[in-house]
Amino acid sequence: MTVSNPSSSPVSPCGKPIVLQVGRLPLWLEQRLNDEFDITLLDAQADRAAFLREQGARFTGVVTSAFAGADAALIHALPSLQVISNFGVGVDRIDLAAAKARGIAVGHTPDVLNDCVADMAVGLMLDVARRSMEADRFVRAGKWASGGGKSIGLGRQVSGARLGIVGLGRIGQTIAKRVSGFDMAVRYHARQPVASVPWAHEPSLLALADWSDYLVVIVAGGAGTRHLIDAKVLRALGPRGFLVNVARGSVVDEAALVHALQNGEIAGAGLDVFENEPHVPEALFALDNVVLLPHIASNTEETRTAMGELTLENLRGHYFEGGRLKAAVPL
Ligand code: NAP
Ligand code: 8YV
């Protein structure tokens, strides 16, 4: 049941704004959401379409994640929707055009995850170049002990090498700063040069890949960047170049990447994200020159807490602070 209240948003009988949760969120965040809002979990509905048909008009808010998003069909099924709060900075799974057309505010979690994602990008670079994961497998399999002095092959040095960053936004700049401690030469590619940064802008992605020992991808996902890293870019990176992707799986042509890794067209890859998560191409499991992570670049207690707090603050800003989201996506 929905009752009217003095504000513009209908509230539940217990006086809380009525919000639809899409996809699961950390348990503590779900509990906090339930304390402050009247939350219904869409995934718990046996017949999602029938539920939305019957009850879609009740919801004025959506809370979602970078995995679950909010597509045009969902937005259309919620005629009273005013605000979407996303647990995550990337909003490629939210149909921003549909939100904008309806005047729906979208909140996300920028900046609070820059450090963690940058740390993981550097970690992946080190892991794949220094063959840490492969070496760990070697030790666990007892091959060090039984190998008569044999070890794994030589890794490659990260310190002093050339790092190309694809996308010099909040996280890209944090990665660039991080590697100053590794004395790396840094250049970047983005559609526009970034003002007041010490790193050289490379307008050609192919030229950047050709120059780089390590190419780290940290652009936004979505249609505009789909398969930005294709076979040509991988060939330009070359047999001594490493790819690290902490952005979105869609940014890399995964079939081309598998081919390049299998055929030694690039030296290796560190991947946190994949085109069809949680599915990872099985062909990659057999390769030692690739490190595979299950989309965990922001996954620390500190960062996930900060992301959850911001997800809550964005909803509160909409409902209780005159529609002022702390971190709104520019529409
Ligand atoms: P941001 O500040 O908006 O930076 C995005 C960068 O991408 C900008 O430099 C932008 O520059 C560039 N870009 C956009 N389209 C481009 C194109 N077609 N070609 C080249 N460059 C392009 O975003 P952020 O906060 O750094 O986050 C970046 C992305 O990382 C997020 O959108 C998310 O998908 C991903 N992410 C992943 C994880 C994870 O767990 N693995 C965690 C957090 C974020 P121009 O507009 O000038 O081109
Ligand atoms: C999270 C992310 O894994 O912020 C993003 O865009 O991809 C990651 O931080 C995600 O938000 C959790 O849903």
C-alpha cells in the first residue's frame, strides 16, 4: 500500500520512500537500505515481468550495481521513477538516455574507489610481468621441490618501463601517479588531452600501443568504447607488450585477445573484467601468460564501505535533501 506524504514522493505506510533493489548488494548495505527505505528486491520475485506490471508504479527509486544496471525496459516499467542510485562508478549498464528523457536523476560512486582500482591495475601489471601467479602454481604443484633446481622462466621488469594508459579520468590519473614510484614513463590516450597533467597525450591509440610495454585500459564502458582494444591495437602492442584491463570487458575484443595470447602476439594480460561476466573464455584457463580476476578491483573493506555509504547518501540526497545527490552522473 502507498500513502501520500507532504513531499513529492509517495511513501510506504511506515513513512519510507519506496525503492526497488535490482541485483544483490553487500549484506550490510542491504540492511542499511532496509532501515531507511522501503526496499523490494526485484530478483526475489518469481515472475519479474508480472511483478513489474502489477507493482512497477509504486517505486520512485532504484538501487542497483554496476553488474545489474537498469536498462530501458526496467526504466519504462517504473513510471513513477525519480532516482537511480548505483553501487559503483561505471554506469554503462544504466540506460542514461532513457533516464534523461524522463528527468530521472542517476547517482554513482566516483573517486572513493580510485585508489583501490589503481592499486589493482599496478598489481595486475606486476603479477603478469613477474609471473607471480604462475610461480605460485609451480610451488603449490610441488614442482619447485621436485624440479632439481629448475624454476619458471624469466619475468619482465616493470620499474622503468613504458606505461600507456587508455583513459586518463579519475582512476587513470591515480594509476599514473601510483607508478611514479616505479620510475615508469607514462603516456595516455583519451579523446581530449587532459589539462594540467604532466603526462603526454597520444591522440592515436595505435601509436600509444606501439610505444607501450604495458597498456592499461581504464576508460568508461558502453557503446562508445566497445572493442576499442581490437586486433590492430593488440598487434601494435606486440609480442613484448602486456595488456591490463580494469575497465569493462566490453572495451576489449575478447576473441581477438584470446587469439593474441595463444599465438604470442602479445606477451601477456592481466584481466579483472570480461565481456560476458561471470563467464571467462575457457581458452584462457590453459594459458600461463594471463592473470584472471573475478572483477574485484574495488573489492576491499575500506572501498566497498565508502561506495555503500555514497550509494546511501545519493538516495538520501534525493529524498531528504531537496534532490541534491552527492555524486550525480551528468546527464
Ligand atoms: P572517468 O573519470 O569518467 O574517466 C573515463 C576516461 O575515459 C576519461 O579519461 C575519458 O576521456 C575516457 N574515454 C571515454 N571514452 C573514450 C573513448 N572513446 N576513447 C578514449 N578514451 C575515452 O571514469 P573513472 O572514474 O576513471 O572510471 C573509469 C571506468 O573504470 C568506469 O567507467 C568503470 O567502467 C571502470 N571501473 C572498473 C572497476 C573494476 O572493478 N574493475 C572499478 C571502478 C571503475 P575522454 O572523454 O576525453 O575521452
Ligand atoms: C564494482 C565497478 O565491482 O565501480 C564500478 O564501476 O565495476 C566496481 O567497482 C561494482 O560497482 C560492484 O557492483
